[in-house]
Amino acid sequence: MKQHFFSAVVSLLFCAVTLHASDTSVDGIWYDFDNSNLTATVTYKGSIYQGSGYETYYIGYTGAVVIPETVMYQGTTYTVTSIGDSAFFRCAGLTSIYNYGEQPVSLEGKEDVFTDVDKSACTLYVPAKSLALYKDATEWKDFLLEAINGVPTGLDEASGDVQGAPRKVMENGEVRIVMPDGKRYGLTGCEVR
């Protein structure tokens, strides 16, 4: 009896560790990785449970968020193919999304992906050749849509950066993301002034 109980507890702990081990942050975005298909799903940063677990406070993205076409994690490149349930839930401070996917990700069947995001005040930047696709896509058409300038136009000869794309820089020993409009963000997504 004790052995069965011990086995059940170990199994539950293993499942809990497995479920949470896949939630990983890369460049300030949280992902679930599928190693068998080499795909990644954008997820939410996390949540804090207060009291008896009935109150949930979501730690959401703020400012500008960059969703790449691919992401590298532990030496493996994954294709970003989906956005998970509640990925941007209660992210009222979200001001812009840079989505480099040429095809709009279908959010059909997903729950609360953009709940509390003011789409009329949040700019969605997408590749210029994909702008019409995003304007027709159900979950994406309500954002302020703009083409990502300069993608792909090649490298800026002076800096080596892709023109019109966000870039990573080191400032005072910390990594910053500099957006095309000059605004700077830390890896937590908060604007740095």
C-alpha cells in the first residue's frame, strides 16, 4: 500500500515538473516548445495565485512585444506556429506587437488570447507583403495594422542591423530592445527611459 502511494506521489510530481519545464522565456517572450515538430507556441509570462488560489493576478506583457518567425533555444531553432490560450490575457499595457510571421496565426478555438488588450490602441506590425492577410484575419483585423518598414530590405551598412527591425543592444551592461521608433525596452517588456 505504501509503495503504491509513493509511486502515485512520484508520478504526480513528475507530471507537474514536466508541465512547467516547457515554459521558457527567450528574449522576453514565453514559449512552449514541441521538440518532436520543432515548433514553438507563444504563451503567457505567468500568474500569481493569492490567498486560497481563487484570485489570480496575471503577469502580462507590456509595451512592445516581438513575435519572431523562429526562435532559438538551447542550440535548436523552432518555428513559431501558434499562440496559446491566454497568451496576452489582461495585457492592457500592450502598445505594439511586431509579428514577423508571414501568415496570420489562426486563433480559432483559443480562449482569452487578447482579452483586455485595447486593439484600437495597440499597433500590430507585420511584413508588408502580409498586410492584406492580417486585415482579413478574424483575431488580427481589429488592431491598428502597419507594415514593418524595411523587412526585408537588407542590412544597414553602418550598423549591420536589419533596417526597420527591432534590434538588441547592450546598455550599461543590460540587454535592451530598441524599436524602429527609438523606444527602448528591457527584456521584461518594460519601457526604459
